[in-house]
Amino acid sequence: LRCRMRTTKCQLLATSLCVMLLGLSIATLSTVTHYGLHFTLISDISLESNSYRVIHYTAFYFGICLSMTLILASLLSSAATVRESQCLIAMGFFCFALAFCGLIPAAFWRYTHSMEVEGSMMDVYDLVYEEVRRNVSSFRRHELTAIHEAFLCCGKHSPFGGTTNVERKMCPPGQVQDMGQDCLREIQDFLKKHMDFVSVLLGVTIGFTVYGMILTSFLWFSMHFSSNLDRKGKYILR
């Protein structure tokens, strides 16, 4: 039992280190998503009726809370392993379980609402594009230019194969005929790459969180039974 406990402690320390790195990665990803040029630009332009701004802020705060929970679970598990404290082990297990309860809805939401995020970002571009095309607002021209510079695209291609005045006036001559620079497609491709990275990070984190719960629970029971075995067979002098 003692030998098995030492092996479990080494595994738990390694898992705690990985979980801490994953927590820092989630915090970094949340910060980049919140303050990144592409996402911030769309969020600032979007209207209150558009759901993207709510998603933008919710994802940031949820990611920060999740990363803090993972880091706390890692620290508690490491301290419990070194000090052999059953109380700290139980607290570490609780933090792992709490993070797991947050990761599962996040992964489920990513697969069920990815089209909503994509549609809301495209709606923002469509709104700005149409207002510039109708010359409704001169301020929208600056916003459209900022989107073009951020996503390295220009306009959107007509299904009839022609170009509008927006592309002729606001696109470099070489990009007007470039069919690979459709802004709607560029936004879609950019978001797909970002979501794929989020999916991989969530999947790996879920795996390590489950493994952490298994190790902490096994270590707690090992400490409990080891403590009971140490008490057996001893004489008390009265």
C-alpha cells in the first residue's frame, strides 16, 4: 500500500503540474479572445440586439473563473501530496470536480452554439457593409476599413460574379478580383480555427481533470486505510 501511495503521489504531482499549465493556457486564451483585435473590433461594432457582445464578455469571465479553479486544484493537490493531508486532498478533489462541472457545459455549448457565434459575427459585417453600400453613415466606412485590415479581406462576393461600389472604392485593385478575399469566408475560416483550438484545449483539460479526480480519491482512501492499519496491533500502556 505504501509503495502504491508513492506511485500515486508522483502521478498526482505530474498531473497537478499539467493542470496548472492548462489553467494558465485557458486564462491566456480567454484574455486573447477578449482583448484580441479581431474579437474586440466585432464586439465594439455590434449592436445591442446582436448576441455577440454578450457571448464575448461571458466567454472571458467564464474562462478566467475556470482557469482559477484549475490552478487552485493544482496547488491544493500538490500541497496535499507533499504534506499528506487528507483535508487538502478532499479540497483538491472538490476543485477538480467543480472544474469538471464547468468544462462539460463549456464543451457542450461549443458544439451546440458555434453556428450562433459565427452568424453573429457575420451579421455585424453584413450590417456595416450594407450601411456603407447605401451611404447611410460615413463613420461606418472607417469601421469597414478596420474590419478589412484586421481580417485581411475586402468586401463580399456577389453570387452573380460582379463587384459593388464598396469593393471598387474601398479595396485595393489587386484584391477586387481575388476570390479568396471574401470577408464572410475569411471570418468563417478564422473563427473555425479558433474554435478548433478551443475544442482541443477543452478535451485535454477534461481528460486531465478526470484523471486528477481519480488520483485524489485513490490517494485519500489510501491515506485513510494506511492510517487505520498503523493503529492496529499497538498496545496502550495504562
